[in-house]
Amino acid sequence: MSSEPEPISEAAPRSEPVSLPTALASFTDLWSPRIVTAVNDYDVRIAKVEGEHVWHVHDHTDEFFLVLEGELTIALREPDGERTVVLPKGSVFTVPRGTEHKPYAPAGAAILMFEPTGTLTVGDRHDEVPDHVDATTGHALA
């Protein structure tokens, strides 16, 4: 058994409060989430979004969205057909695992997502990823 302390990952819980408005003001990249804290084995991520993401599927996990600013629309391809959900500021929605979906925000939005640590933003299966979408597991908050 090693006496070395476990390294703290970028997704470690923070010991101080995080101001979401301040965190959002610290970056400008679109579709490139920042990890603000962790809860057990889950990342709490924030992102600025505008335009379209990419159709994708998370095979093994649900994906939780909270709209902090603006309005987010999520297109869904479900067994009984396609539909869209519109999320104004303050709304939450969970995309069930295995559901193909594409978030988009024509006028821009700020969102918070809750996903297992290591989950790729483009899921397990996806269409071709456009240049403006960052295929990542999240970036450390500066």
C-alpha cells in the first residue's frame, strides 16, 4: 500500500463556492465545457453555446441540461419519431441514455450539464463533428 496521496483530478469537488456568472465570464469558447466541480463520479460542467452541436448518442448515460442564460433547443430522435424540446432560462431536461439528440441555440445560451466523469461531449456515436464543436471530456475551469 502506497503512502503517496492520490492525485486530485481536474474533476475533484471544490472546497470553495463557485460563482457561475464569474465562471462563465472566464472563457469565450463555444461548445467547449468547463468543469466547475464534481459530485461523486459526475462532472458538473458549464458551457457557452451558439448555433448547432452535432447529432450524437450517449449509450451508457443520461445527459442532464440546465439553462442558465438564453434558450436551448434539443432535437431528439426517439423510437416513435423526432421531436424538439425548447428550454428557456431556468429549465431542466434529461436526455435518456441511448437517445440520439442534437442541442442547438440560434441566439446563444449558457448551460450547465451533469454527466459521469470522462463522458465525451459528442457521445459514443455521432455524426461528423464540425470545427466549432469541441470533442472533449471537459476542460478545467481557470
